[in-house]
Amino acid sequence: MAEKMQWSQLISDKRFGLEQYHNPTAGARSDFQRDYDRLVFSSPFRRLQNKTQVFPLPGSIFVHNRLTHSMEVSCVGRSLANEVSNVLRKRYASEPWCEKLNDIGDIVAAACLAHDLGNPPFGHSGETAISTFFSEGEGVSLKNEFSEEEWDDLIHFEGNANSLRLLLHQFKGRRPGGFAMTYSTLASIVKYPYESTLAGKANKFGFFISEKDDFVRIANELGILPRYGANGEVAFVRHPLVYIVEAADDICYEVMDIEDAHKLKILTTEQVSDLLLGFFDDERKKHMLEVMNSVEDPNEQVSYMRSCVIGQLVSCCAEAFVEHEEEILKGEFKGCLIDHIPTLEKEQYRNCSKLSWEKIYKASDVVDIELAGNQIITYLLGKFVHAVRYPHLNYSQLLLSKVPQQYEINAPTLYGRIQGVIDHVSGMTDVYALDLYRKLNGMSLPAV
């Protein structure tokens, strides 16, 4: 009989770094609700408001940034998780741990808030810029100064792994355990639960070598099944709630990017209507058209269709999760929840993805942000990496004086110092990175 993860162990309110203070007695807020609140009040979360999601940060038209995206993903994730929880509570009503399933919605809501916390400025192009600085840029010359594992971390830089680092790492002057989040919330954000040596061409992994032992500790505590690589590389199956967090993210970025593209007039109302109405059968479509005919504002019509599509996908993904729960708990589930929803919704989601790649992600303004972001991040990395390698130089001392104290640019190893640089650069907002780039190039000076 195949091994199987257990909900009674997978849901744990033990806090990373504060295990000795663990008190399972519930107060007015659960520890998972405290996770959520802790994230909302944190500086890294606030900084997401000035980080690009897809489109350039707003002028007269407000589109999504990383902050609004994360909040929407959290709302969708909670709804999806609650639908799953309602079914699972009936399924396991006779089990003594059944009440633990009440916490699924709060765990997922917190994990969704945190899922993009480690993403650098300028959207996904920022991740690529950091990776390619080492794989094909100025940083290539440093390869022989790192171990194979350290080098894989650098050339495969991944925002998801950086989110986990941000939550776990004890930055200089901070408390042990980083954010001191619950074990279950931490495990629920790790989409790729293996080390960077297994990243492959997909460039995806879940934790840097610096957090490997920490993740192993979390996985063992929760009873997550190991799936070690052929050469002993650390790998696990996903915590089941990762599938819900991932689905919420997939639903939001796909549907909301289309709504943003409509506001920016990249897509017409007719194009968006054809896409979004295509998720429904004729009867539901007829009702939706009647509602839309009572509204004249095209943006309001699109908002209504978007809400209907999100609701439909939430229900489909919840059904897929509970239908495949056994496979998920055994670590045998393949793909993501979207891959297992009914054919109509799945095919229309793919149509949305296809149109997004053709019309949105290759739009002129989006490409401009990628080009500018790549140039800015590459330049800043070059300057800071040189400074931590040669800290005795006058320019290096001036530049390093600009780095916040929490980042370990004086670590005993080069890998540690480079991590300090990446922590600093990836934590920047778009606006701060651009401003620093201008100042270091002499294009901007403080007022005298």
C-alpha cells in the first residue's frame, strides 16, 4: 500500500523558530489568522504595491501590481479552500482531528498573500535578469568560486524560493525563524519542493541551499513524503494545499490580466466577451447577456463576466481537488488542478492563455518594462557584486553604505555576500531600483 500524507499532521500551527513557545490552545485568532495579519503589516508585503505585475505601473489607468494581485489571489484562495474544506469535513466527520480542516481557508489565504513576496522588481523579467547575470552575463566569471549547489541557486534564481527565504531567514538584527510563520503556511507556498540542482530547463525550484535544512525540517514535521533525486538531491512531494494556492494564482493572473488589457485598450470588449462567455453553457450565457444588457459601461460588463468566470473556476478546481484527494495525499497527482477541470472550462482557460501570450505579454509596453528592468537589475547587480568582492575600494565603501543593515553583505563566504546583494536588489521596488540606477549613473542628484 502506497504511503499517504495525513491531514492530522499536515495542519500544524507550530511556528518556525518559536517551537519552544508552541501553545495549541486557540485564542480569539488562530495562529493561521495571525500569519495572515503578520504578512499584511509587514514591510515586504507593503513594498509589493510598487512592483510590476505585468503592465507598467499606472498612470491615469490603474492596473494590477504585485500587492493587489496577492490580495486577490488570497481572496480566491480562501474561497476555493473553504469549498474544499466543506467537503472534507463531511468526509472525515468521524475523525478526532476533523476540526483541523476548519483552518484550511486561513492557511491558504495567508500562503496566497506570501506567494509573491520574494519576487524582484519589474515582474518576471526581474527573475530572469538575476539568473542570466550569472548564467550568461558579467557573473559568469565567478562560477569557479562557488560549489555546484551554490552556482545552481544563482543561475536558476526563483521568486518562489526567494519568498521562502524571506519568510525563514534570520536577517541581521532580526529574530530567529524570520517571520516565525506556522509550518503549514510555509509549506503551502512551496510550489517546487526540491533543490536547485533539480531545476532543469524549467528553471523552477523551491529553496536555496541556505534554506534546504530548514525546509527538510518543515517537511518532516508535517509528514510530507520525500522523493529524493537519483543522486540524493533533496526533493519532496507538494503539501496538498500548494495545489489550492497555485490554482488561485492561475485563476487570478489569467483572468485579471485580460481585464487589465481591456482597460488599457489592448483587447476590445468584443474580444474579451468572446473569451469570458466561452466558459459557460448556452443557458448560463443567455442569463449573463441579459444582465450585461442592463449595464452600459463596458468596463462594468467585463468586471461582471470576470467575477462569473472566477466563481466558475473556483468551483471546478475545488471539485477537482476533492475528487483527486487520495492521489494528492499519496503524492501521485499529476499536473495542476486546472488540468483536471471539465473540458469546457479547461479549453477556454487555454484559449485565454494563448491570447494572453499573443496579445498581452508581447505588448509593446510590457516588453519595454522587461528591457528596462533587465538593464537596471543587471547594472545594479554588477555594481553591488563588485563592491562585496572588493570592499576595500573607496567606491565600494560608498556604495555598500547604502545597503540596509539587515542584508549580510559582510558574510564570511562569497556565496553569503552575494545572497546579501540579491536580498537587497530583489527587495527593491521598481521606483527605488530606477532611482538608484539613475543616481549611480549620475543622471539624478539630490536637491541641494
